[in-house]
Amino acid sequence: MKAIVLAAGRGDRMRPLTDTCPKPLLAVRGKPLIEWHIEALARAGVREIVVNTAWLEGRIVAALGDGSRWGVRLHYSMEGRDHGGALETAGGIAKALPLLGDVFWVVSGDIFMPGFEFDAAAARRFADGGQSAHLWLVPNPPYHAKGDFGIDAQGFGLADAPVGERWTYANIALMRPELVAGIAAGTKAALGPLLFAGMRERRITAELYGGEWENVGTPAQLAALNS
């Protein structure tokens, strides 16, 4: 099992902190955000992790190195160097596909989810199934009150659930390459439309996560987590 940690974004809402520091390297409770994920993936037995980069990408490579301190091997998919900037989520995953396997974890480098376990049994169940993706959803935060997706009785994601029956995508998932296979490497592409389409075709499952979760988007949110 491999994983990709998404770390290419500019983090505009986090300025001025991100003018000089990539957002995934901002520290929460004494540790860069991205390191929380690397440590959790390593605990789960994941040994090959891809980090996609663009904004201040040299600093990410310098800070994380080859991954040996966590017992993993880090690979870098450098969108800034190769394409002049970030390719958005689906475009970033598509570019990294040669470094990933038939099934892989996807997690955004700027979320804080310290209790989440990248469960190997869940990954095996997903690998044995036929879905294109399995998403984790969380209760809607105040700034995203309408949510993103619903979940039906069989565990399939619902693209068209009514307001009040939707949850927010936690930016953690299991995926297969087929979800982004139609995107040429180097093309900018958002993930949302692919998730909505996959749900309407009943190719995506989802589950609700009730643990601590924060999409660290602003300096105020960061300060609150560290207070």
C-alpha cells in the first residue's frame, strides 16, 4: 500500500504565514502538519509515500528528506519544477500515478486529524472491492455548513443528498488510478467533479468519521489549535 500526501497548494488564506513557509510545514502542537500524516501512515505499515509539491517546494524537500527518519521512503512529484505551479487535486494525483500503486491512500497535507488511523484492514477491504474511491466524511464545520456529500444505507456516497443530510469531505480517501485516469499528466483538474460523477455512477463509497478534525485554513484557526 502506498500513499500520496497533497502539499502543493499556495495556502492564500493562511497568508502572511505562507508567504515564506509552505502550509504543510506550519506547526500544530509542536509538529509540522504534514509530519502528523507521515507518522500515522508509517504506523499503519505504509512504506512508500508520494508528496506532491509546487509552492516553495524546495523547502518541503529539504525539511522532509528521504523519509528515513520515519522508516518510510518519500518520493516527490514536483509540479512547480515540472509545470510552473500546482495542478489542483485531481491533476496532482494524475501526475503522481506512476509513483503510486493499484490502490493508494490520499490525504491533504494541511488538515489536522491526529486520531485517524490509516487502517490496513480498511485498505484491504477496499482493494478487494470494485469501487473507484472510498471517502471519509466529517460533521460540517461552521464555515461549510451545507456539507458536500451524503451516504446511503448501503454505504455509497450521494452526490445529490439534500441539505441537512450531507457531510463534509475530510480530505482523506482510498483511491484507484481509474478515478483520475482520464486526466493527462500536467493538466490542472479539480477532484470535486470526479467525485460527484463517481457517486452518481455508484462507484464511490463513504463513511463518517467522528474524531478530531480541522481544515487548517487561516492564521486564527492555527492559533486556536495551538492555544
